[in-house]
Amino acid sequence: MSIMKKTTKTWMGAVALVLGTSVVTASVVNQKGAPVPEPAQAAAPAMVAAPSAYVDLTTAAETAVNSVVYIAVTIEGKTQRIQSIDPFEDFFGDFFGFGGRGRQPQQREYKQPDRKGAGSGVIISQDGYIVTNNHVVGQADAITVKLNDNREFKGRIIGTDETTDLALIKIDAKGLPAIKIGNSDALKLGQWVLAVGNPFNLTSTVTAGIVSAKARSMGANGIESFIQTDAAINAGNSGGALVNEQGELVGINSMIYSQTGSYAGYGFAIPTTIMNKVVADLKVYGTVQRALLGVQGGDVDKYLDAQKEKGEPADLGTMKGVYIDKVSDGSAAEEAGLEKGDVITEIDGREVGKMAELQEQISQHKPGDKVNITYLRNKKEKHTSVTLRNSQGTTKVMQEVDLDQLGVSLRPINDDEKQSLNLGYGLVVNNIRRGKMMDAGATKGTILLEVNDKKMESLEDWEDVVKAANQSSDRALWIKAVKPSGRKQSIVVDLNE
């Protein structure tokens, strides 16, 4: 059963859907309804030149296939409480003369069925670290990893990053065939690459193609600079390896673009330049230490096209670069003097032709790093140095606070508690120990009603709001609660302390 991730965006007048391509979820961009013009006349057969030298990909395939694993995941079905009324109660009425109770609703528990799916992963260390996609394992309650030699291990999540759609998991094993990590920046258009994964549960499948494009943006992730390839990628390839002729890892397969949901010649992989930094941070901190420049904008050519359509043609002095539409208050870019209307053309001497390239270069840095920026203002070239910051506007390391550090065990309120306190929902502090919640004033029996303006109707609501707070600029939990006596209480938990 597929677990689909969906993202929508308007592109060239059509609605593009980002759906899952792995059995769990790799992504498919599905464009429908786009008109296909009829050719005026049949084209003459194209003459294709044969390669001047034979490229042997067998060694690369045989090496890489042992480093790619099959990942099976289980997502447990949620248990829900539903109200039901006996349909025969009115029909029979007070048949036995015991006194009618009227139609009283009854509370019943219903558990949704578990969902199962599968994808791929790449072994990057001999002691069991494996890279895959966030959309493959991010919601998993149980993970099973099967190696190419058919050994199976239980996997555990080290960290996930929704912004780049990457995840790091671990199995307890030694002496594993770790793949050699290559430099995706060194890839050239037209260069041979192999996609290795488990499409449609066909384990250890290798397909070949070329690099069709680099720094491709699809609007699926917060940060993306995809390698585009025509190597066949299908359901189950998510999290698998894209390797070069030497068998070195250059990308993590993530998406396809298709009108049918199956391979149509357009596959996309996350480059190792982005992967390396994310994996290193997840391994050390459990969360990504993401450096931010603090600008919003887009590709210069798209900006110029948009202005032309409005009847307001612009001249920026270049056809390449990143047009700055907004500079965030208190950001690194503001401190460095960048302004709306500037065009970024280089980072540390490397050309920046579009937003995807800017994101890729900034993503390799950590907060506190300095970068040199070349930009155009009124068509005149200027230079500035920028100290990158995190989402909080500082250069400090951000540690993710997990649920254990909060020190509480929660459960949904029962029917008696709802009735006695006239509540429709809430989570009760079932047990509490020394931790951030106790320090902030929570006690056993405290009922959490809202956290950061989100209603606490299930344990998943609590987990989601803590995760979101960890990644926000204001790392705090603003809690509306009520005591067992009915007295209202406000609690503020600072995740930075």
C-alpha cells in the first residue's frame, strides 16, 4: 500500500503534483492536462553518433548494489474513539419493562489498520549508518532493513530532515559494504550514471542513464538542487543510490516526473553536496544546523519573464543569478547590506545562476560561517561578506529537545474527566519527573488543552507541536492548561535552556 506525499505547485499553466514513487513514498511530479501539439510533419530519423569509447559500468554496478538496502516500514494505525447509538434501541423500546433509557450514545474504540511500505537506502559506514529519504522512514513506527546478502536487521531513526527530504537510520552491524561517497559537483551533463534500488520490490535493481541536468528545482522540498537523470527510477527506488562510472555515490534518488505515476524518463536525485552536511549534523546533533542567508526571491530569468508579461520589462544587467525580492528583518543578508532588487551572481567565487544553486551552496555551511557574495545593484557589481545565521538569528548550535527531556507521560482525557470539567479534548499529565515541563510548573494531573495554538486532541498532536517548536525561531511551548480542580493555568517551556 502506497503512502503518498503530495505537494502542489503551478507550473507553466498546469498543476503539478508531487506524489510518492516508492512503495512507501518516493516523489512523483504528475502533470496532467497539458496540451500536446501535433507535429506539422514527420521528422526525418535522427542520426545518433556512437560513443567514441566503450564505458564499462559492470564494476560500478557490482560494487554499488551491495551497498544499497531494502527498507520495509510499518506505520501503526491510530486508535480513535467514536460515538455510536444502538439502532435497535428505539425499535424494541422498553420491551422487557425495565424502564427506557432513551437513545444514549456509546463510546467505542476503532483502530485503523497498519500501513506498510518499502523503499531503499544506502550504507555509508561499515558500522551501520544508512541514508534514505525522509518520506520513506519519517513516519515509521517499525523499520526492517534487508541487505543484498539477505540478512535482516531492525533499523532505528537517528534523525530526519523534511526540508531536504533526507533521513539517517542505523542498524546494529559491523563490517558492512559502505559505498564510497563521490563529489556531485564534479558531474558533467551527459555523464553516465547508475540508479540502484528496489523498484516494485524487485530488489537490487540497477538501471543506467546520463546526467540530464543539474541544479533542478521542482518545488517539492524547502531546499533542493536536484540532479536530473534518465536512468529508470520507479516505485521503491526512493532512498536508493545514484552512482557515477566509478561506483561512487553522487546522489540519493528521490523523485520522478511523470504523467502516469511510473517512469517516463525524468528522475531526480539529491546531490551528495547537500547530503553530506545533513548526514553529518544528524549524526552529531540529531537535527540539522542549517545556515540561513535570509533572502527571498527567485531565478533572474523567471523574474524578467514575469515582468515582461506584466508589460513592465526590466533590465538587471544580467540574465543569470538570483533576484532578491525580500530581505528578512534581522537576517545575515540585512546586516551585510543586501537589498530588494539586488541580484546575487557569485558565492565564494562560484557562479550562482539560479536559486537552486544558491540553496545548494548555502546548505553546505553552518551558522557562523562567513561567505563572500558578489551581487549587482543597479547593474553595478558589488561585493560583501556575510556571517550566516540559524533560524533563531544566532550562530549558536541548536540542540533538538526530545520528548524524554520534557519529562512527562501523557494520555487523552477520558469520558469522566470530560464530563466533570466540561471539556471536549485534552491530554493529561499521567506521570512526571524532573524535566522541562516540571521546571515550568506542570504537575501530575495537569490537562494540556492547547500548545502553540494547536488543540491537544491526540498524542500525535503533542509530538507534532514539539517537533515544530524545535525547528522554529521561537523555540518555546506556550501551553494553555487546566488543573484537575478546574483552575486554568498557563505554562511556558523554553526549549533553549
